Amino acid sequence: MITHVILDGYNMIHARNFPGKKGRSLEEQRNYLIHLIKQYAARKRIPCTIVFDSKFPFSRQQKNYYRVTVRYSPAHTEADQVIQQMVRQSKQPHTLLVVSSDREIQHTAKIHGARVMTSESFLKEEIAPFPSTSTQPKEPEDSKPDATLSDQEIAEWLRLFSQGEANEDVDS
């Protein structure tokens, strides 16, 4: 029995049958995938984790929705490594469904006993039969970005802003 789905975010977006490509920026495609997976998770009543690569040292490390967690890989780490680590650290990997067309991720998942689906198969079998309830997820224009920072990120920002305050005191 599958109790958690782990999805390779950009692998899903780059799948040939991803329905959210046409006329959308990469950020809009990412938001559309999150929207689709939130619907899937609600329909199946199963938690899902979408893992994306991040190139930013102060990326949003994790954002939680009801039944869906969106994770961004830490600096100098690929989403593939994060997914593989999640599988390796799972106490019950046989209850995982790992969605990726990446062969290394599939191999890691299989040797640990997790079920594997390619991104194309998942989109065809689990997403396509259930049309999205909206064509584009809408966010309020005045919505604020997620302000959750790790202790390391807070320390770095404090260090950066403390330098600026020291310079302002000299000018006053």
C-alpha cells in the first residue's frame, strides 16, 4: 500500500505530456504542477512531496500545503540527491511511490523496495484522467512570499544587515 508519493518536480515539468507547458513561464509551470499534485493528493488522500532543484543559496527550503510538501534542494545539492536520500532514510520504503524518469533515482528506489513510475506514466495514468478544476492556479496579487527561513539563512541575513548598520552609524 502506497502511503507517500515523492515526485521529481522538474522531471515532471519536462515530461513530453506535461499539460502545463503551453504559454507558461517556468515559474507558472512549477505552480501548475503544484496545483495538479494538490488535487491528486486530495483525491487519493495521500501525502506527496515534490522536490525541485534550487540554484539560490537562500531558497525556500520547504513549503507545506495540505497533504503536499514542496521542497527545494539546498545549495550545491541536486533534487535527485534529495529524493534518493529520502528513499534511503525511509523506515518503510516499500510504502513509497517515487515518480521520476531519472534512471539513478529509479534504481535507488527499486533497490530499497519503493514502487517507481516514470513521470510520463504518472501524468498519463494519475493526472490526465482527472481534469484540473482550474486551468491556472490563481494567487491573490497581494499575496506575500513564504518568509520561512532556516537558522543558517537568518544568521547570514543578520550578518549582511549588521554590516550596513555599522556603516550608517559612522555617517550619522
